[in-house]
Amino acid sequence: MDRIRIRGGVPLDGVIAIGGAKNAALPLMAASLLTAETLTLENVPDLADIATMSNLLVQHGVAIGIGETDPNDGRQLDLSAAHITSITAPYDLVRKMRASVLVLGPLVARCGRARVSLPGGCAIGTRPIDLHVDGLRKLGAQIELDGGYVEARAPKGLHGAEIVFPSVSVGATEHLLMAATLAQGDTLLVNAAREPEITDLAECLVAMGARISGIGGDRLRITGVGSLHGASHRIIPDRIETGTYIMAAAATGGEVRLTRTRIDLVTAVARVLGEVGIELTAVADGVMVRRRGDSLDGVDVMTEPYPGYPTDLQAQFMALMTTARGASMITETIFENRFMHVPELARLGANINVHGASAMVRGVPRLTGAPVMATDLRASVSLVIAGLVADGETMINRVYHLDRGYERLEDKLAACGARIERLRDGA
């Protein structure tokens, strides 16, 4: 199993190119099931989760071609679901990634039936799919749970409905938005999530012929159409990758220019980091990151649905706060089990106390390298940030989590001066 070795203490200095958003790419790939024509996606990141979704779609009969790829501009995927050969998403594929459940709604909307494995648990919380299932029922699908599978049928097609989400859910909003595009009549999604990735999906669906209003707000109205057509769509930059490298640069006291991204995608993060003492400047092709002074200040933060501070940047912010001046209270409101990186950060010398859904981080003068273990995607990259700051050597185990969401992370950091290398299995 691969490991990453870091010898910390070097300020990052250079340029890092940001890839396409993983969390936008996955639902966009699932949207290919809604049409018999080709959907072309540009700026697709080369990640393990993308490979998992590709394998699932191929299993359904989707032909996927990789277009000419510019190494500085992401990949192009051409997805053609002209002939859907299977309406079953098997457990062996779905268990690898929770976003796999997003194929359920498009399959039911297009084919009238689908059989998708329940995704099971998750390292950062249970994240049940109740909102997905309840919403499809309101759209007219007959749903049974049998042998660990969700079996959905709508032989006469789906029909429009008003769906009020009891809590904000990115996945359920994406899922039901896709299903509603082919439903008869109007669908209104109330208390819909507003993340940029949902706006990206909606804009792609509109390019495919969907009729959607309220894009960017918490009330989405979808007027169903008989069919969708092909389109070409460029995926937005990854705001979580953007935020991650911002914090890596700031934690090390370096100066980094992030290209192929936009500062408006990280507005809430920029507001918090401004209080910390980090200067973010919009430049022609991205964002410039630097500290305003010699040290950082502890600042409290609470994760919230967009446009609030994102849960996917909570672990990275905690790593940043480990050596900040003073204390920081970090409160997690989205997932119930997202502090598993705390014991690993403590191994590096961090002073963190968890009280229920909050963690008190008291900054220490320095961290010291040690062997640590990644527990999930964002936790793993928080350990990378801490390792970049720590004196001595940090060895991060189980880095396959990183490959789910960060493309060539060690190469990008090494190009900015970090002493980081991947040790392949057996090395």
C-alpha cells in the first residue's frame, strides 16, 4: 500500500494548477444516462472516484471515449448512453463510492426502472439516502428495498411534484434535479442545496435541453421534457482543491499562485482566512496566496451548507490552526463523525480537544513529524498540510484516500519546493 513521506519546514513557493471539480464531475457523468446522444465533458480530473463512476457507467452500457488531453487543461470525456444494457448498479461498484447512487434517478427517468445497491456506511457518517428515495416516490416511482438493493419502477414515467427537503442535501438535490428533467409536468425543489457544483450540473442540463429556473437559489423549478440531447460542457474548477492548496501555502508561510481557478468559488473560505491573516488576491488566471505577517491568528469556524464554510475544508483548516497564535473552535454541523483526523494530528504534537460536535484547537509553536494514518479523503490531506509544517519526517499511511480527490498532489507540492515523495507498495 502506497505511503507519502514528507520532510517539513519548507515554505511553498511557485504555481499550482487546479483541476476540475470532482464533486461536479460525478453527477455530470451520471447525467449522461438521461440522453441517447453524446455528452462531452471537459476539464475532467484524473481521480480514483472518476474511474469508479466510469466503471459503473460502462457497466450500464455507456461508451466512454477519452478525447485529446492537454496536460495543463484536464481531460475530455465523451459519454454515450445510446444503448443502456443494464439497469442494475451492483454492490461491488457502488460500495466504493457513495455518489454511485446518483445513477438511480436518471435510470428510472429514462428506462422506467432501476436496481441500485444501497451504498452502505461511510467513514465520516452514515449519510442515508432517505431523501433520495422519498423524493423519487413523490415523483411517482414505486420503490422497494430488497436484498440490499433499491428497486425502483415507473413504467408510465415520472411525474412532477413539489419536494420540500427537511434538511439541505447536495446529493439529493442533484439526484432529483436530474430525474425531474424527464418527468411529466413541473417539479419544484424547495430548500435545495446551492453549491456551485449544483449550478454547474443545472447549467449542463439546460444545455442538454432541460427547462430549469431558479438556478443558484434554494427553489428550483423543473419543467419536464420528453427527451434530452447531447451537449458539451466544461466542468468548473475544484473549490475544495483550491481551498486545500491555499491553506497549505499559508501554513508553510509560502507564496503560491493558484491557476485555473476563481476566488468567487471560495468566498466563505476567503472571509475566514482573512481574519486568520492570509491575503488572497484575484489574478488574471486564478488566486495569489500569501501571509500578511509572520504568524497566523486562531479563528473560530462552523461548517454550514453553501454559501457557508464547507465541511470538505474543515480538516484542512484544523491543520492550519494547529500552529496559529491563540485558540480556534471548529464546529462541524454537516457530518457527525468528521473528527477522525484529530488523533493523527495529535501524534504530530497538535493540541486539540473534542467536545461533541466541536473541537478546540490551541496553537503550538511547532509540530514534529511522526507516522500517521489517513482515515478519509479530507482527513488525509489535512495530515499532508501538517506534515509540510512539521519538523522532521512525517510518514502518511493509507494514502489511497488522497487519490480519490487530489490529482498528482505530491507532484504539485514538490514543484513548489515541498520535500514530499510517494513510496510505492513494497518500497
